[in-house]
Amino acid sequence: MNDGVGDGALAGLRILDFSRVLAGPLATMVLGDLGAEVTKVERPGAGDDTRAWGPPYDAQGRATYFDAVNRNKRSIASDLTDPADVAVIRRLAADADVVVENFRPGLLDRFGLGYAQLAAVNPRLIYCSITGFGRTPQAAALPGYDLLVQAMGGLMSITGEADGEPQKVGVALVDVITGLFATVGILAALAHRNATGEGQLVEVDLFSALLAALVNQSSSYTAAGVVPARMGNEHPSIAPYAVFRAGAERIVLAVGNDRQFQDLCRVLGAPALAAEERFATNPARVEHREALRLELERLLAARPAAEWTQLLTDARVPAGAVNDLGDAFELAARLGLEPIVAMASPDGSVVRLPRNPLKLSRTPVSYRLTPPDLPA
């Protein structure tokens, strides 16, 4: 860790980050990892909402939720109802390359910090605005919380057991997806500015990001008029592609083509199964998925899940364990992925965070600043 000045692909890029919670802070952290200088603007005395979202806490007493998306940033406290503080922010914005915000639509305009107001003094500015449901009059008042969008955007309707209640995903996935879309939009706008000198407004909303991220489930509706339903761990278009019992244990099979299915049957000691009309092709297996499950679980009961996993992996059949997060990080370490970065804080304590998954051969990501304490 150093003084915070990056030397990556985005070195010298100055970002003013008004965002809170997850989508915006994730986007600005990714840009910070790539070398940008990020200044986080927080409420005096309280700061980002996620500072209070604990337990658990790190060694410095910060909520680990805040830690997750706020490394490589400096923090300043600013009261937007104080004209003196707003004047300071406007001066910072005049020299910034990127502003990121996720306030209610129109709120920053009231303080003279909206896109049009800042672009008037900084035409090269990239201004990224993240909302819950967009800026139309009928959408602007809707609160943009991840759980709400998971429900209203259809994700919960396809998550959970078929005969159970709708379920949310176990992480604020809509915020994560939206933050990554925002990052892509900012980088695209920067490429345009490099070519033309023009800044622009980048807008993304959680609702639209989710609908786009539902990929094949969304296109089943838009292109075929089919409304998907909950199927537990089954896949609507592929079989076997689910969690299966191996005696008292569980194993995941992710068989994506007929060759893999043939190899699966061979390893399980039942090569003739792959030739049966019910199972010979993927469409047939999807149609007869329940009969297929009975056959596979009968065969899988012969060995422990770990033995099957190794045998199937050796045969290039996608199979694996259902890990908890501790198991997952340990596996990543065994695979040589170096999944954790240890960052030393100014007081000598260490915060351990998941590493950025990007690997760039010329301009690697860097970890310069631990998540900031709230300014006094």
C-alpha cells in the first residue's frame, strides 16, 4: 500500500463519488482498483449507510459490508445543506473526470450539483447517475432497494423451489450487476471523451439492469412469450444440470452436451443409459428430467460425493461440491487464484478483502488504500 496514487490503466483519473450502499461504491472501487483517484463524499457524522450495517466488523471496527466496496478511496465529509460545503464540492467537480451519484432523481439538482449544472463548468465531465427505476415521473419516487427490485423485477419469481415461496438471492445481486453496468458505461464514455473531448451523462437503473441480466429467462418471455417459473436447482433448458443426492450427500452435475452425458453414464457404470430414447438428447432429457433424476441418484448412491466429483472431473464431466464460502475461498487458494488481499491500515492492523478478479498483463490492479474511516 502507498500514498493512494495509482499507476494502473486509469492513473490520473479523478472521481468524485457521491454514491452510497453498493451499486455506486462498487463501480467506483473497481475504477479505483484500476488506478483512479476516488474521493468519496459522505454525510458528516454518519457517512455511507453501510458503515452501520453490522455485525460482522473488521479489526478496526468497521462494518465488513462497508469494507467490501470502499477500498482505494479517500473520504471527505460534506453537508449539502451548507453552502460553504457545496462550494467546495463544486470546485472538486470542476476538476473531476467522473462524478458518480445514486441520490433520488433530481435531489442533487437542488444543490447545484446535477449533470447540467456541473457540465456547464466542466464540459469534459462524465456524470454517472444510478437510480432504482429510472427518471420518468412514474418511476422517480420508487425506492431503489435491491430486495424490492429482486421482487418487482421477477428474479424472486424464478428463485426457490417450485412449490415454495419466492426467494431472494443470497447477496444483493442486482446492486452488483448495476454497479458493473455503471462501470462499463463510464469506461465507454471515457473512450468517447478521449476521441472527441466531450463528456456525457451515463444513466443506469437497477430495474433495467436486472431485466437485462436475466438473459435467457428474460428472452424466453420477450422472444417466445413464455413466463418462467421457479424450478429450484433445475435448469429450464438443460438436463442434468442441478443438485443431486449421492447417498446422504449432495453433488452438482452441470452436463451441457450429449458427449458429457455419455461420459457421465460411463463413469457411473451405466453407459446404456445414454442410448435410451428418453435420455439420448438434451431436449429428451429435459422432457424426462424426473425419470432421469431417479436413475442418476440410484447410481450416485454407490459412492460418496467426493469420490464421484473426482472421477467425473477426471473424465471432463462438470461436477462439484456445494461449498460454503470458507470452502470456496480455500478451493480458490488451492487453485492458485490468490483470492484474498491483505491490506495494512495506517494503525498497523490488517484488513483482508476479496481481490479484484481482473488480471491485466500491462496495467495490473492495485490495492493502495484500505477502506477509509469517516472523517471527523
